[in-house]
Amino acid sequence: MSKIVNGFSKLNKLEKIDWLVSTYFNNETKVKQVLLQYWNSNPLLQDLHDDFIENTISNFYLPFGIAPNFVINGKDYTIPMAIEESSVVAAASLVAKFWSTRGGFKAEVISTVKIGQVHFLYEGDKAELESYFKSKKDDLLKVTETITQNMRTRGGGILDIELRDKTSDLENYYQLHVTFETADSMGANFINSCLEAIASEFEKEDIQIVMSILSNHVPECLVHAEVSCKVEELYAENSELFAQKFVQAVAIANAEPHRAVTHNKGIMNGIDAVVIATGNDFRAIEAGAHAYAAKSGRYKSLTNASIENGIFKFWIEIPLALGTVGGLTKLHPLSKLSLKMLDNPSAKELMQIIAVAGLAQNFAALRALTTTGIQKGHMKMHLTNIIKQLGASDEEKEYLIDYFEHKTITHNAVVEAYNKLIGEK
């Protein structure tokens, strides 16, 4: 039987579910029950969620947690995190408390420039194209005035428009490279609207516009965050040895791309969790961060570490194009709550907070890797997940957690201990 459907978007939500269950799940009532149980009991709130995307049939929840005790530029924060991976929130919380007694985190925004491009083909004389661009540049800015009016009142707008020759990369390929300041907005719709107006004004018979679109590669939208302390304050014992191993671990991530990818994935555990919680676009942040990690032509660590004159220093520099107005930031109830929890930060302050979350996550991972190993803590957190999969009672859960307090945790070992426990009952 064909699974192609016509007019699907015109079906209501229940009809869409019925079609899915009938076509792919042999009319299993349990499947429908699973989808329905994640609907919000508040119809207005459910309608809000339904309108975020198309063809909504249910909600997919992520755990929403908080990591307290962060001190950033002398200010106390509790950071919201939405993520499904165990140990991330715990690690962030532990690191926050650790550095709160060592001066806290320092962070600063280096720049906030965002980029959009009009991509076009031109086969004529380059000098004539340059002359045409110069004659049209003022008009390109004027044609966007109605779009940029509100943004300009908030200190944003178009910073510059450049003509760039890309013919060495692709035959007849040029672009208008446009830089923007979008204040507290992420600015995607604003940038794309400006670019389309610019393209329409610039296009003529011998200029073929291919597309107009913002770029998620934002190497000039940068934030820096760091921590530092005396080497002897880092560890309870063997501080010099472990500090050197920590610095060497970062050096390895800079030398070996296979390690760098996993190293940076850990950073993004912290960053993505806060980006999601605040209603920002984590896919854009991921793409921009990984592009920046490869800016030298080789994929490297987003963090660095040093020991100089007995002082340990650990820092991150990362592009983060974020917003605190527009999009889900003002629509999703938990995103609004997250921003309020952070004292309604500006986009620049949110950049600092999120960079710190990434740095904290990386510190936790490297500290574990270069001392006890990462699996001990991770598997301890994962133990509860395994126990839940087994359907253990509260009493059995308590026994198993106590049983594995000083034992190596593996899935098979937990299953074996559980089966033995229930066999003795």
C-alpha cells in the first residue's frame, strides 16, 4: 500500500495522528496514547506550541535544569539548561561552585558584527561592475531605509556594503558582502529582508542574482571568556602535574582534529543547552562555532590554556550570534522564564553567559579526563537511566545506587545485579 498522502497539511491534528498510526503503526492504540500524553493540558499553551512549526502532532520534551553558583564579571547567575545528556548540568554546577571561590569567570564581547550576502553572476568587465556598484551604493542603502528604521533607533542597522570578486573560486561569481549590527535581536529576518531589497535594486540585465541570504559564519561576532588562578589552587594534590596535563590536553586538541571534534562537542554541550533554553537557534550557533574552529584551515580547539609565572589560565573565544528579542525568546514560556532568570540580559550579556557555560563544560571534561577519567562520573549519572529502563521500584533503585557506589558501572553489570536482586525476593 502506498504511503504517499495528498492534502496532509489540511488535516487537523487528530486526523494527522490517525493517518500516521494507521499507515506506519498498524493502528496500535499505544502509539496514539504516547503522542496524546505529551499534549499540554492547557489548550492555549498547546496552540502556541502547535504554531511553532508545521504538521505538529505532539510535543517532544527536553529536561529543563538549572546550574547555580556562576559568578561572571562579579555578578551571580543561575544558568538555565535544556538538554537530554546526563552529567552536563551537574558538571556545570560543580565547576561554577569551584570557580566562584577563585574569582569567578571574566567575559567580554569583542565584536557583534553579523553578515549577509547577495550572490550573483556577472560575465562582463570587472571595472564596469565596480563603477556600477559605486554609483548604486547609496541607492542600495536608501532602498532599505524603511526596513532598517526601527533597528536604527536601537543602535543597529547596515554597517557597510562591499563588492567582492569571487571569480577565482567560481567562474563569474561575485557577491555583495553586507555587514550588520542587530542590537538585541538575532536579526535573521531583518538581515534577509534587507538583502532581498538590496538585490532587487542592484539587479540588471547583465547581473544575474542567484540568491540573497544571511550567513551563520560570523567570525566578527565574538565573545571571550576566561578563568585563572594560582596553579596550587587547582587541585588538592599534585597541582603542578595535573595543571600541566590539563594544558597538554588542550594542546592535543589543537594538534589532532579527531580529538578536537570531541573536545569541541563537549563545549557545545554547555552552549547548546543554554541556547535552547533561551529560545535561540542552536543549529546556527553550532555551524558558526565549528567554522570558527577551522578558521586556520585545520580544525582545532575552541579553548586554550596556559601556565605562566605560576598562574593557570583557561579561556575560550567563540562566535555567538544571539538574540534576546524576537523569535521564540518572547513566545516560548520557558524561554521567557530563562531570560528573566538571567535578569533579562542584553544580547551582549547573553553572549558572555553562554560562552562561560561552554568554558565551564570544557573545564569539567578536561579536569576529569586528566585525573580520574571521564567514565567514572558519567556512568554514575547514567546509572539511574539504566535502572529506569529495567523498571526498578524505588526500593530497588536505592539498593542498586548503594550497591554500585564503589563498583564499576556497566550496563551488563547493572542488569546482572538487578536480576539477582529480584531473584532473591
